[in-house]
Amino acid sequence: MKKDVYNILLLSDLSESGEAALKSTVAMAKIIKADIHLFFVQKPIDIIEKENQLSAQRTINETHFTTKKEIENFIAPYIKNYGVVIDYSFSYGNVKNEIKETIQNQNPDIIILGKRKSKLFSFVGDNLASFVLKTYNGPVVIASGTYGLEPDVAISLGALNSSLETTRNSEFIEALVKNSKRPLKLFRVSQPSTTSGAVNSLDEKETVEFVFEKGSNTLDSLNKYLSINKINLLYIDRGQGNKNLRTINKGIKSVINKMDISLLVSSYQ
């Protein structure tokens, strides 16, 4: 069912890569007509270290105020410049538990998190994407700090091992396709054959397919082609409920670790 306004949950660490993720989130929100909720979580040990209980409480209270101002300053330019709705919350505690509770409370339509050039941002270590994919069955965007989305600029969209005609199972996916540059790029990995690397025109000017031979260097070659074709959002289909979710997420993690661009992982149905 089509919604008037979607809800995006942005998991942010308020860093430079977090700002790139915020910019991609704003771009996404403007395309699909969504409000944004930013969530930041910090481990208490990072705040209080080895202070006594009274000093620790005072430090937490002071940190609460400074964190609130930091987030407000972080989002204010985007609210002003792009007219999007961004609210926020933050907490202290076990990072994964706090994120899981926030997902349950916010019930987002899509989750976005950031990615540095070579590793996922570290407020929960390198396992944040895997944790979110296991916890949340909806669509997840892993926003690149190098090749992210830009507000009010058409997306250069690609799809991995999936026809975009069959991925349009939600209104916001259709909105992304509608606001993407043409031709759309499809990337397919197949068993070794003589067609590896071939480019096939599927629908004249609308869609082009790139075929890669499956092998040890496939993802490196794919990453290179994505860069050459200036793709800044790659769609990955998690598939249907009859597939093994652990196997799916393992394959997606390999793509996450290799790709420099932003990734849109579909909902798991």
C-alpha cells in the first residue's frame, strides 16, 4: 500500500562518514517523500571511563547536553537547505541492544547507515551492517562516503543479479527507478563462459546488462565497472523467504566489503 510519507531511520556516528550518510539520506528522502529519524548511540564506557558513580552521573548529564547540541548542529544545515523533516534521538548503552529497540520503536520503512571508504563506520565495529540485516527484514541502504547520493541530483542506479523490472515491489523502489539516469545498468555474475564481460542491450536506451564470469576476482572487476559507469547506488535483492537468510547475508557482506559505492539491499520477504 502506498504511503503519503515514508519513514527513514538513519544510524549515525556523527563523523565525516556520518555526514556523507546524512547527505545520501536527505537525497533518498526527497525522492521517496520521507521523514528522517537520526539515531546515535554511545557506549557508557566511552563517556565515564573509570570515574566514581557521582562523577559518572555528572559526566553523563554533561554529555547529554553536548550530544544534543552536536546532533542539532549536524542536521540543521540539511533541514534549512533542503526542507526535509529530520528528528533525532540518542542513548547510552549496549549499542546493538539500543539499535534493536530503536528499530522496534520507530518501525522504519528503510534503514540507512554509513560506510567509510574501506570499512564500515566503527561506532559498533565492522559488524553493524550484518547485525542490521539480521535484525531488520526491510530495505537497508549502506551509504558510501566516497560515492554517495546527492540531494536533487539524479541517481545512477544499478542492480546486481536482478532485473529491475522484477524488483519494483514497492512504491519507493519505483520512485528511485524513475529518478535514475538512463540507461539503467544491470550486472550479472554467471558461471564461466565465453560471454563473460559482454554488454547486452536489453531495452534499447533503457537498460544495459553487464555479464561477469564467476571467479575469485569477480567482485574486484565488478567494483571497477561500477566506478567506470559512475554508478552510485547498487540494488541487491535479498530474495524470498524460502531462501537461507544466513547464506544470503554472507554473500551480501562480501559485496559490502568490496564495493566503494552505496548499496541498497532489498527487503527480505
